[in-house]
Amino acid sequence: MFCIMLKEITAEELLSKLSKVQLIDIREPYEHQDGHIEGSINIPMGDFLGKLDELSRTKQIVIYCNTARRSKPVVYMVHKLHGYTLYNLEGGYKNFLKVITE
């Protein structure tokens, strides 16, 4: 459904380039407080379109939520409407945790 313009990055790929990307957690603040990827900025999904000016112009931007159900449509929509190239974290935060604990 979102495959045509959806770019994704795996947890393994993200780990190798953490310092080179801007990470945005689109979960609600209480979810972010319960755990997040270090260095990520919390911009809840409902506020995201109003905060596009906070997106980096020089770094690759990776968006994530818990399982990628919320982040996929955000990545697709922002690309379609505003032309930004964003990457969705495949499997979301839960998959990232699984990968780093293996």
C-alpha cells in the first residue's frame, strides 16, 4: 500500500549510522518516556506536520513509532505532500529493542 515511495531502514542499518541521522519518535510523550532510541527527538504524530521546520536539512531523517504502523503513513504522506525524503524504521522501536538485545 505504501511501498511505492516508502523508504525503510533496518535496525541493523540504523545502528551503524546512529550519529549520522536525525531520529524522530512520533509516539506520544508518555511512550517516549517509557523508552526510546537515544538521541531521538519526540514529535508526536499529531504535531508532526506543524513541526516540519525542525527536520534536518543535512542529515538523513529516520521516523519511528512502536511497530511502524503509525510511522509508515507519516513517512509516505510527508514525502507525497512536502517532498521530504524520510526513512521509516522497519518494525519500529520494538524491533529495534529486539535487535540490540540479541
